[in-house]
Amino acid sequence: MAILKPGTEAFERLARMIADMLFLAKAENGLAITQAILHAHRGEVSATSAQGLTVFTLRLPS
């Protein structure tokens, strides 16, 4: 986890990326946002369902 200071280039880039993803999410669902954020950080998201139970797994590199 990193804390970005408003006004820095990294913060502004992240803010723009999130705004773009939220715009796209209006036509998609929340999982699309999650997937885009994780992929931007070299992570991945997966989901499995069985017998009415759905499990979402989020993986981020260490």
C-alpha cells in the first residue's frame, strides 16, 4: 500500500485512471473496476461459484 500526496504526479495519474474507470463502469459493473485496478498494479481477480456460494480472489504482487 502506498499513500499518495495530492498534487503529485503519481496521485494525479491515479486519480485520472480511477475517474476513467468509473466512467467506463457506468456501462459495466463493479467487477470491471476491480479488475482494471488490479491489472494496473500487476494483480489479478478471479471468481468461482459452486452450490450458491461465490468466492472472489484478489491477488497483488508483493
